[in-house]
Amino acid sequence: MNFLDDRKMLGDMLRKRISELGLRQKDLIDDKLTSTTISNIITGKKKVGKKTIAYLCKKIGWELDKIPEYIEENEKRETFRLKRLKLNLKSIETNIDGVGAKYAFEQIKKLELPDDPFIHSTVEYLKGKCYFKRDNWSKARDHYLTLASISLV
């Protein structure tokens, strides 16, 4: 499948790149790119010509033809980040029983969480466990109930 066929994925990649560079959409506006055009590209809602997309790519330091390589690189980086996050969550769970629930809860607060229901349910479980260990039954119950309400489908 051609990467230009999946405009949503392409838009997400470009949005991430723009964010990584610390740019805003309005920083990229010029004679060829309006805010509407940039928005259409990064949301993938409307078809925008290949030349216009290539022009935006050039402005953010990418080459349109190398997008598949950038996608693969991003997938590898995301996989590594998720593995590291899962390891951190396992470490935090161990810390609840070892170092202490207060320290573990502080570590949970520092995490950057992806929009993944399995990760969020694990975090709610760990928060509930922290409060349970600290004998705060009502907050533990609240987090366990939140865990139960997260849709994993």
C-alpha cells in the first residue's frame, strides 16, 4: 500500500514531526501553504496534492519519498517506548510492596501515557494498589472502579 493512500497516518506522522520541531501550524504558513491546507494535510480529511504535501515535508526537513522510512523508524521508536513503559510499570508495582506506595505513586505521576486502554487500566490498578497499601480504602475503591469502567474493546 502506498503511504499516500493512508492520509490519516501520513497526517499523524507530519503532526508529530511538526511538534518535535517545536513548530505550530501558523509557523508554516506561506504563499503555498494556508492554515486550511496544513490542517487538511495533518487531519487527512481532504485530499491535498502530492506536490503540496511534498512542499510541507520539505519545510519540516523531510523528503516525501522517504516517508516510509520515517514511518518504520517511528514504529520502532514507539515499540521501544512501550516496552520501556511496561518495564517501568512492572518496576512500580514491585516498588509498591518494597520501597513504598508513596514513592510508587510519585513514579506513576511522572509517566507519559499513550492513549491505550490496557496501559490506562494497569495504571488505575497500580494507583488503587498504592492507596490500598496506604489504608486509604475509599480512594483505592475509586481507582479499582475506574479500572472496571475502562473499555478494553
